[in-house]
Amino acid sequence: MIIIDKVQENYEPLDKILAKFKTNFPQRKNFITMHRRESGFICGLVDMTRPKKILEVGVASGGTTAMILQQLEDRNEPYEMHSVDLNKRLHNEDIGALVTFAKDNNLLAPNVFMNEKHKLYTGKYLPQVIDEIGSNIDFVILDTVHYTPGELLDFPVMLPYLKEGALVVLHDVSLNQQNDPFHKSDAHATVLLFSAVYAKEKFLNFKPETKWVPYSYPNIAAFRVDHTTREAIENVFLALNLTWHYLPSTEELTIYRQFYKKHYPAEIVDLFDEAVKMNLNNVALKK
Ligand SMILES: C[S@@+](CC[C@H](N)C(=O)[O-])C[C@H]1O[C@@H](n2cnc3c(N)ncnc32)[C@H](O)[C@@H]1O
């Protein structure tokens, strides 16, 4: 079921961490890459679900990470947060640079770092760190490639480690429609994942139309994992049959295949193999 406009957006953690960053780091202009309403949506979902174990895939500077840590600290309930990024550096700074800045300047409670409530994993694909992170994850923010196969590869990796009822937030679920000067109109890996995944609850908060953006559909969405999500996971593998935007390296494909082989039935691995073979053979990708 699609649930529209029911998430109570919360802007307090965003405003709080932004004020701290602006005061302590005046020379920097951008702290949070997500739009204000998108950040409010995430924090609203955190309020709604009170997560204990959060997984973030796609960190960049770590502005969103710092915002969520601020909220979790303010909630004063036990939690652990794990942030994974394939890169070690991006745009001339370390991945998670803002989290490190927050730590070095005491912008967040010291126990966030001392007790290792937050862990950052960089330079690795999700299948390479998910065992270390472990199961019982109850909240996910997935914000990585946006192009196929991209996020479609990672959701089946996290799924066996997600608790029943876990909330999965997908950013850039309408990036392909935004006439973004950087992203192309086929930046639709998350659109596809949100459509293909089966879940009894899918959340969207519509936004008011404006002169510049004449539609209400948001660029962020979430769904709640239930038993049907696992039973219908082949839908996500079938979505890999669309022509991919890019061909992952042989190393990457091997890492993901090994993971699927360990966690999914042979028929699912067959679907993955066929999608790989078709895309490797697709002339549109052989440039
Ligand atoms: C759009 S940025 C994330 C922005 C971040 N969520 C925020 O709100 O500031 C995408 C990030 O995903 C990372 N990334 C790309 N492919 C990835 C993959 N397969 N696994 C993990 N991270 C990936 C990039 O290095 C980049 O830091």
C-alpha cells in the first residue's frame, strides 16, 4: 500500500547540526546535500521507528550522517550506526569528512565516537562489510550510484541482515525527472528499486508544486520490509534485465555473485547470471 503524506517531518536535528557546522566551520558553504524537506523526512521516519541499528550506504561528506547522529544522541536511547561508502575520498576530501570534523570539534557527544556507536567503512562494497556489521538492522538509508545496476545490487545484500519491519529510505527516487544538469534522465536505479520491491507499506510525502517544479512527487521515499519483501525478492533481480547504464567491473560482479550464491536459491543466482550475460552482450553498453 502506498502511504502518502503521513510521515511527520522533523527539522530539529537538521537545524541543530547546521547551526553547529556554520558556527564552527564558517569557511565551508555546503554541509547537507539533501534538500531540507528530504532531511526532515528522514528524521521523521527515525522518530516514527525509533531504530536501534542504522545502516547508511553512500556517505559522501557525511552531512546526513552527522544529522542522524545528532538526532540519535538527542533521543537518548541505545543505538549503533554503520556507514558504508565504496570510496575513500570524494571531491578532494575524505569520505565522512564532516563526521570527523564534528568529532574533532566536539559538535556531537564524545561517546558517539568513544563507544564506537558510529562506525565508518570506506573503500569497500557492501557485501565485503555486511558480515562485520551483522544482522538486526532496523533502519537503512541507501543513496549511492543512482544508475543501473547500482542500488539494485545492494538491496538484496542488506536484505538478509534486516529485521522484520525495518525501514529502508531511498534517496533520488525521481532524480531522472529533475532535469539535473549533472545527472542524466536514465538515473533511475532507485526508481526501479522502489517500483520492483514488494512491501506492504511504501511511504511518500508529496511536496507543493511550484513555478519551477510543476509536480509534487518527491525525490525521497521509504518502504518497510516484511515477509513479502523477502518472498518477492526475485522482482528486484528481474529488474536487472533492463539495460544497465554501466557495466560493473568483473571484480565487483564476482563479489556480488558470491554473496548471492551464499544467501539466495540457485534460481535467483541464475536470474542474476542471465542479467549479467545479457548486459555484457548488449551493444548499447559495448562502447
Ligand atoms: C549521493 S552521494 C551520498 C550522499 C549522502 N547520502 C548525503 O546525504 O550527503 C553517493 C555516495 O555513494 C558512494 N557510492 C557509490 N557507489 C557506491 C557503492 N556501490 N557502495 C557504496 N557507496 C557507493 C559515493 O562514493 C558517494 O559518496
